[in-house]
Amino acid sequence: MSFQAYLDNIQTKTGKSPADLKQLANDKGFAEDGKLKAGVKAGQIIEWLKTDFDLGHGHSMAIYALLKGKES
């Protein structure tokens, strides 16, 4: 599955766009200006997305990559 396909599936499942998720990560204190803060681990993002949106590991890692700056 491509990175974009992961993002599309996440949006379908959660109703949240990548921009929405970046803002939520900012609000949760995991990111600043949509970029992952230093010291934030993948496990923290996985746990947040599992708890709040019931996303699995692969989809959560796509959001982690997005927050680290991956674009495609």
C-alpha cells in the first residue's frame, strides 16, 4: 500500500485529513507547527491514534511519518 493510500484510508476511517491530524498532534503536545517534537517516540503516536481513533500500527506509523516530514 502506498503512503498516499494509507492517508486516504485514515481519512475515510476517521474523517480527519492529514492537516487535521497534524493540528491534533499539535494540540496533544506531540508536534509543533505540524512537525514532530524532539523526543516524541513512535509508540506515543501509535498509542494516541489507537486510543482516539482505533487505528492500527501501520496506519499510525503513516501518521508518524507524516509528522516527521514525509510527504509522499
